[in-house]
Amino acid sequence: KEFPRFTTWAVVGLSIITLGIYTFYWLWSRTKILNRLLPENKISGWLPITAVLTVIVYYIVAFATPFLASASPELGAALGGLGVIVNIAYIVFFLMWVFGFRKRLNQLSGSNKGDMFWLGGILTFFINVYYFQYKINQMHDHG
């Protein structure tokens, strides 16, 4: 009940309108709640910060590369390679964050695999925060 009930479609809409920024806000704010509720099993503070910083660096590199590549193809190629590395790092950190969130939300709900409130790995991987909000809403509605 500590998590706000918020329509999943609103989370999708706000994510689209803000070009994905709301997704990070949603996960960041809910991680703070989860850490408060599970003080013995917190999601480490470095993980969300690192995920957000790597995506910011990735976007800076991605937007700068075409402009700098026109002036220097060698620099453009180097930045392109850097962009790939930073993007892979972002994906790894983001997935560590969402799967850590999933694990702790399952712990908090007391759900076991196959239960109504259990958060599965496949949907966590593909639709993460939207799936989390849907499950939180289920817990509100049936809890």
C-alpha cells in the first residue's frame, strides 16, 4: 500500500510524452520507497545513479557523433565505438536495477512463482516499469 496506485496507461503516456525520462523517475521514486520498506535488503544507491549517468553519456555521444564525424571521420568512428560500449554498460546497469527491483518487490509481496502477484522475469525484461505498475495496481485492487 506504500506504492501509489497509478494507471499503467498513464505511466506509458508520461513515458512517451517525456521521451522516456518518466520511466527513470518512476523507477527512481519507487526504488526509494522499496528501500525504505526493506532496509535490510536495499538496492544499492550506486546502481540507479550509474544507470542514469550511462544513459545520459550515451545520448550525449549519440547526438555529438554525427556533428563531429563530419569534421573528422576518425573521431566519428571512435565516438561510435564509445557509444556502443556506453550503451551496453547502460543496458547492463538498467537490467541489474530492474531485476533487483523485481526481486525485492516479490519479497515484499510475499509472492512465490505462479502466484497472482509474482513478477516474472520475461515481462520484467521487456516491459519493466509498466509491468511493475500493473502488478502494484493488482496488489492494491486485490490486497
